[in-house]
Amino acid sequence: MSKNNIKALLDDIRFTDPERYRLVEEVRALVLKLDDSVTEELKYGGLLYSTGKAFCGIFSYSQHVSLEFGEGAQLGDMYQVLEGIGKHRRHIKLRSPDDLANKRVSHYLGLAYQRANQP
């Protein structure tokens, strides 16, 4: 997907809800600083991140931002913040910038990134 499509999605979020846009941008920054090899694409109505294998996605909803992990059920949930009961997927609902630290988003991003890069 082109960078223009990603920009268009982000512009739509910013226009609709500037606070939610800032939260999306903060989560994006955390994901993209994991490694220079992380790629970003527009997919399923949100932003999908991979390093050859998809490891997370950011989706903006009317009341929150969801950080989704396709193999979240396989991640250790030592801080008990992962939500969902599906066979594979888990997510973290983010409603404010404080949630990034309170819900230890960097920790879970690191776990998902490591899992996607296992041989």
C-alpha cells in the first residue's frame, strides 16, 4: 500500500478526533522504533506491521485505539492487559496516552516482534 493511503487514513483520524490521532501516532512511533526492518501497510481498515511476518496492527475506533496481536494468545500476559478470547488474537484497548505506560505497551510490542522473528 502506498504511503499516500496511510497518510489519508491518518488525516481522517486527525480530522475526526485529534486526541485519538495523537494516540495512534504515539503507538506508531513505538512500533516503528523496534527495528528499521519494520514495515507499515494499510490493511483491514488499520495499520499492519511486519518484519516479513505480521506481528501487530493499530486500529482506530470511535472510543479507543486497539493494538492487535495476531498471535497474542501465544504471548505471555504477565501484566494481565491482553483482551480477547479467540484462538489466536489478542488486543490492548488504549483510551489515553497514559495507557501506553500503564498497560506496558512497549513490553507487549517487544514480545510480538520477537515472536515474529523467531527462526
